[in-house]
Amino acid sequence: MITKAERIKKDITTIAQFQSKKGRGCNRFSYTPAFRQAADYIAEEMKKAGLTVRENAVGAILGTLQGEQPELAPVVSGSHLDSVPEGGNFDGIAGICTALEAARAFHDVGIRPRRPFCCIAIPEEEGPQFGSGLFGSRAMCGQLYDDEIHRFRNAQGQSIAEVLTAYGKNPEKIASETIHTGDWAAFLELHIEQGPVLDREHLELGIVEAIVGLKYYFVTIKGISNHAGATPMTMRADTVLAMANAVSAGADTALTLGDGTVFTTGIIQTHPGAGNIIPDKTVFSIDCRSRNMNSIETVMKAVKASLETSKKQNPGLSYAIEERLHADPVEMDQSLQNLLETQTQMLHIPYKRMCSGAGHDTMVFNHLMPTAMIFVPSRDGRSHVPEEWTDYRYIQQGAEVLYQTLRQLTAQ
């Protein structure tokens, strides 16, 4: 094999040192000093591999290997550089480092491709800062919500535009740098599976056929604060009880559908936040995913019906639902899947074709170009946790499949 596991391991372990805060697992948040350190490391490694490096208005790092015909659209590969709070060291980073390793392989064998190859590191895919995922790729593809960069704010009250400006970027240039159909020839992303399928079936690689759709919301319920002991249960406008009923309705509906739809509430904020006061305000998140968008709508109808019931039973309650992210299910390009499968078979790697239950930057780029994804196993199916782990042998095998496929695509 041309790709080298030890170089990939060095990249991943080095980037893991750049942390936005102390704590368990990986905490590397977009546009922080630690994020800048990681971006600078990747940029320097790109240059060593012979790539021409630039950084766009949203903070993505792009390293390009010029082709014999530089006017041709590049083939692009990479993933995201940020992490969730207390996440793992492989999510996103494995995809950046294998794309970088593919560039090194081009350099090692002295191949100058016909069309350019571009390695990319994308910011703010996870979305923990501003409550809106896939921000970096959506910004690059012109898919931001109206006034999103000014309206969405972090826990410190800073808007995306303010944070970008402090990072040294000009958010007003984002629109002028968006990519369009034909600008990239294809996008390929290697990623850890983040689920248990490959590990449990003792397979070493997955070829993604489709990515589920997802919707992400913030729900705000307002009620009336009062004394926790002196207010009878029948005389309360309790926002937490209304939330609990709505969450139960959504989760029960997802389970009843039986089609793989999942429902998660990962953020709950109450006001005033005292144990002996009935909260007058509760804000919570809803993350709903399915290969069938009608199923997501069915789940959300159940949530809204529950909220309406709570409102009728308690006149002091009101609620608002804000959509923060909408991504339709996407199918991966069939010809790219076939190319990946051919290379996997030639390397005698045990594999399967499969669906991705997690969202990825690939699903955003899919609207503008052919896309494909490679999965490598997650030990015990764990991800978004400090215990996240993928054997470097599997990552290197995925890198080799990626590199050999990129050789074919850039020769076209």
C-alpha cells in the first residue's frame, strides 16, 4: 500500500492536543485558539505534501494539488475539524487526515493528476456553539438561513458574524465565495461509522449508499414561575412538564414508526433554574432523523399536538418552535460507489454497502456534485464520547481505497 498508517496516526494524535478547554475527551470548537492551532497544523502539512493552501471566508482550509489541466474542476476530499463537547479524537479528523495522506501518496509516487485534487478541512459541522449544524459546508454552498450569521448566537451572546470577525474572517465575503454546480467534479469523505454495524459484523469498511435526512429545532415554552411547594399540581403553568410530555410524545412516535426514525433531546435549559421554583421558561432541542422525511413530519406533529394539549390544559403556557437545520435524505452517486467497491475488492478488505444514520458535510455538497462516503469501524459503535476509537489499520485501509479512487477520478 502507498498510504502510511504511521503518518495518519501522527496527524490524528497531534491534532488531538489542540483543545478549546480542559475536560474529558475532545473539546475543539470552531474559531477558538485551539481550532486555529489545528488549522495551522493541517495547512503546514498540506504545504509539505506539495499543495497550494488557502483559507476561505468561512475558515475552511483548502490545499490543492494542481493538475496538468488546472482549468478542470477539482476532485475534493476531506471532513470537519471541530468536535462536539467531550467528543472523540476520530470524528471528522479521520477524514481530513486520510485526504491529507492521499495527497502525500500523490507526492510520494510523483503523480501529477490530469485534474486538480483538493484536500479540505471544514469548520463548524457539529454545531454546538450556535445550535445549527453543518454551518461550514452550508455556508460554502449558499444554504444558510436568512440572517443566520447575525441571528444565531453562542452561549456568550456572540453572533456567528462576530465570532468569525474575531477569528480574522470577513463574514460579508461568504456569499461571494460560494461554490456552484460544476465548480467541483466530486466530493469524497472518509468518516468513522459512529455506529455498531461494521464492528459487530467484523467488517473493515463500509461504502455508504445514502444518508438519512434530519431536522433540528429549538423549542421555547413559556409559563408562570411560582413556589414549588405552595402551588398545587392542578394550578401550575409548568414549562418542564409540558416539555417532558412533548419529548415523550416525539420519542414514542419515532419508536412506533419502526422504520429507523430516531428522536433526541440533548439540550434542556430552564429558567430561573432553581430547585424550589416552577420554571417559567424552558428551552430544549429536538434532533429527528430518518431516511423518510414523512416520518420526521409525523414525529413533529406528535410533538406539536402534545404542546397544544399542554397549552389548552394550562392557559398560562405558550410555545414557539424554531427550525435550525433541515437536510433532506440523499443518495450517494452510484458510479462513485462502484469505484470504491472495486478498489475495496482489489485490496481484499471485508466490506458492506450501508446507510449512514449520522449527518455529514457530504449531504450538503450532494446537491451540487456527485458524492461518496467511506466508513471505517467504530469500536463498540461508540462516537461523540471520549471512548471513541477506530483502529489505525482500518483507517489506513480506508485511506488506501480513497487514494486509489482519487487517482482514477483525477485522471479523467
